[in-house]
Amino acid sequence: MLLLGAGVRLPGLGYAEFHGDEARAVLRASAVIQGEEDVLFLHRKGPVEILAPAALFALTGQLDEANARLPFTLAGLAGLFAVWSIGWRLLSPAAGWLAALLLAVTGYYVAFSRFLQYQSVVILTTAAALLAVAALFQERRAPTRRLLLAALLLATGLLAHYDALAAAPPLAVLLIAAYIRWRAVASLS
């Protein structure tokens, strides 16, 4: 699954010059490097798509298309693993494989894994938050750490874009189900 995902995402990552939203994010990243932090507030999307290339720019002193897109590509690949884990944990191994394989070749997800934009980060963080709560649903070990991890992941997704709010209803359902399950186990004890 990861090999297939990497095979359609990594080759030719620097295939074209920055355009549209990518160019705006890179220009704002260079402005942040030059000390103009207010550009983060002028950007209508979350700051993640500015801060990731800004960090690379600050570390390396240069920013080309492939390097700027790489963090988003890696987030897209990690998102495949997170989706696989959710399917595996909540439904079955076959469901995990099917979900991850579909996501690995879905054109929209492949395209945004090759683009300097927030979608891959949102999918990764929200899927990982769901995974943390799903683990909490299945076993009541370290609930505080798992809830804190889920909250931090969701907050990071929200820093990327408000689209991460779409994960709130399934997170709430899993939390309610975990609470009901814990109450039932406690009443049997």
C-alpha cells in the first residue's frame, strides 16, 4: 500500500513551477522568514501550508518545488497508514487494506499529496485523531494520554484548515461509545 502510494506520489514531485495557491504560500513563507509574521494572519487558510515551506527555507536557505511539496507528500503517505490502521482496528484487516488502497490511488488525494496545500495534513491529523480515540474505545488504557493526543492532532488539523472539523462528529460518536462501553463494564464489575 505504501509502495503503491509512494509510486504515484514521489516521482516527478518537482514537475512544474509553483502556481496559484502554491506560489502564494511560498511568497508568504519567504515573508515569514524575513520577519513579517503578520502574513500568517492575512492568509485565508491555516498557517501550516506557509510554516512547512518556511521551516524548510529557513533550514536549507533554498526552496525548490520538490522540497516544498515533500512534507505534504509525506503527510499523504502517513495518512494512508493512518486510514489503514483505522479500518483494521475498527472493522477488519480487509477493511483497512481496502480503505488504504482506495485512498492510495484516488486522484484527488494523489493530486493534493503532490501539491503544496493543506489537504494531506488534514487527512493525516484527523485520521490519527480518530485512531487515538478508536484505541481508547477498544481498551481503557492511558485514557488521558490518548484524549490529549487526539485533541492535539485535531488542533493541528484545524491549524491546517477548518475542514478538519469534519472529523468532530465521528470523534464524538467514538467518545460517546467508549463512555457507554466503560460504564457497562464498570456496572458488571
